[in-house]
Amino acid sequence: QQLPRLVDLGYPVLVGLSRKSMLVGQPGVPPRERLGASLAAACWAVQAGAHILRVHDVAETRQAVDLWMDTLAVEE
């Protein structure tokens, strides 16, 4: 939640949220079933100013983030 504050410090920020259990909000969800939450978190992190993402699903994350950023560019 405080990512924008970290970004404002002026240093490159690395975010590693891929497949984390905290993303799904319920216990017992195996990591392989957390892709959707990981993609959403990655998009949010990039929009909030993250410079580097640590992810498990590189191709899927790249596709989601590229689409997200293209969508934001159209809105501006």
C-alpha cells in the first residue's frame, strides 16, 4: 500500500509479489492458482511506479503489464 511513498524517495524499486499467498486473501490456495492475482498485483505495482518486477510467470506478466500500460496511455 505504501509503494508510491517508496517510489517518491527517488531510488529504483523492485517489487516481488508473484504468487504470494497474501494476494488471494484466503488460506489453502496453491501457488499455481494465484496467477490472476499475481498479474493484477504486477499491473498495480508498475502503475504505482515500480521499476523492476520479480515474477514467476514472465511472459504472462509482460503481456498483462504491456496491455495495462497501453490502456493507461490511451486514457491520457
